[in-house]
Amino acid sequence: MKLDSLVTSDIISQHPCFSDQAHDRVGRIHLPVAPKCNIQCNYCSREYDCVNESRPGVTSKVISSQEAVGRVREVIEKFPNIRIVGIAGPGDPLFNEETFETFRLVKDRFPYLHKCMSTNGLLLPEKVESAKQLGLATMTVTLNTVDPSIGAKIHSVVYYQGKKLEGVEAAEVLLNNQLAGIKMAVKEGIVVKVNTVMIPTINDNHIIEVATKIKELGVYMQNIMPLIPLFKFTHLSPPSPTERKRLQDECAKVIKQMTHCRQCRADAVGLLHKDMSTQLFG
Ligand code: CLF
Ligand code: SF4
């Protein structure tokens, strides 16, 4: 086995989200340092954390990069099984300079911890290199569709390079950057997971095409999350567990599926099934 593949398999085996075996023994800490978002998803109310990677309806208190480092120190003293430091909001990590500052500090003070991030992918092509230089080992990109006409129904606004884009034009820019960014991240050796929100009547019959495309791009696994109907999608029903399972089984023929996601908070701490954030930080 090549050295690169050994390093990659080591990262995966130590990561509670990427490994079925690690999730009940290895913990993660999320640092809620990234409040701003550069897109508007129709299932997201920005009073709360980014629902592309978080439990809907939860609001995390945003902290500074310095506070984040103090929090890591405090938490790893209490929970030595924490190996992953993730930034997953409350907004889009790549759209907040605090994400990079925090990872710089974490790399400096705790070089043995793996760094992880969840993003909508809009800024991935321009930021992936900086993320890699800061030692980012794993990344999640939310990709709900590979068809801009479907994307226009899911994301109503995209703010990009000083412009406010809407409709299919916005969806095209987002999709092109997501696909280019994922390709670049994989090339940089980052292990990529794609989160796909299953939205009945909007993208549920199309997710197999997302699975096929991401497999082609070298993505490691897919996490199909159920829609929680909020904001502009309150009229839609979430998929039933049986419907989601059927889709996961179908997509599993194409790409490995994550089935143990807990839809964490942006300030989650500990094992996936045992979040300690409220006990520790209120
Ligand atoms: Fe956090 Fe996400 Fe990294 Fe995991 S969570 S940034 S990949 S360290 Fe994990 Fe939580 Fe599911 Fe995310 S269970 S919501 S998949
Ligand atoms: Fe909300 Fe996340 Fe979408 Fe931004 S990317 S609008 S925070 S769900």
C-alpha cells in the first residue's frame, strides 16, 4: 500500500463520521466560530445553525478563535478520546475568516488533532489550498443536486464576488464551484464526504445521479439527510425512515453511505451519540 493510502485509511479509521467503527470510541469537538453564510437554502432559517450539517432548530453561541482554542484545551483535558476538531457553522465555514484563524491556532497548539470542516462549497475552489495548508484532513460538502433547475428550487440566493444571484444562474454558479471544489479537494488528498438533503418532490428521485457524480469525482462517502421542513419548505413532508432507507440502499450500490449521522450542533462535543455541549457550555 502507498504511504498516501496508509495515511488516508488511518484518518478514516480515527474519524467518528467517516468510520462505522470509530463513532462510539472517538469523539469530536465542533467550534462555532463561523456565523455568516453566503447562500440561502430554502430549508434554512438563519436564526439557527446551518442545517446542512446540524440538527435543525438549534442555535449555537458564536465564539472567537481565541475562545475556541481555550475550549479545545478544556475539553481534551476532560475527554482524551477527542481526536477531531470540526468547524460546521453556525454559517458557512469557508465564508468566515475566523475559520482559518481558528485552524491556524489549533494546528499550532494541538498538532496531533485532525481538522475537519463542513461547507456549502461555494468558495471551495478559492479556499481549498489554504484549508489543505492548515492541515485539513477531512471535509464535508453539501451537494443536493447536480441539475441547476433543481438547484434553483433549493437555494434561492447566492452571494458571490459582490453580486447577488438568484434562480438558475445562482444554482449554476453554486454547482460549478461545488463540483470543481470537490475535485480539487480530492486531488489535494482531503477525504471528502458529501451530505445530501433528501427533499421529497424536489430532489428525491434525482439523488442517485448525485451519488453517481460524486463517485466519479473521488468522494469517499455520502450522507443522505432527511429534510426537516423549515423556512420556505414548511409545506413539504420529510421523507419517512423507510423511504430514506430505500434511497440509501439504492445509492449504496454506487457509493458508500453514512447511516450513523446524528445531525450534530455547530458546538457539539464528545461522541456522536452522546453530545456534551449543553452540559459543558450551557
Ligand atoms: Fe463535524 Fe461533520 Fe466533520 Fe463530523 S459532524 S464537521 S464530518 S466532525 Fe458527523 Fe455530525 Fe453527521 Fe456531521 S454526525 S452532522 S456527519
Ligand atoms: Fe443555512 Fe447552511 Fe444553507 Fe447557509 S449553507 S443557508 S447556513 S443551510
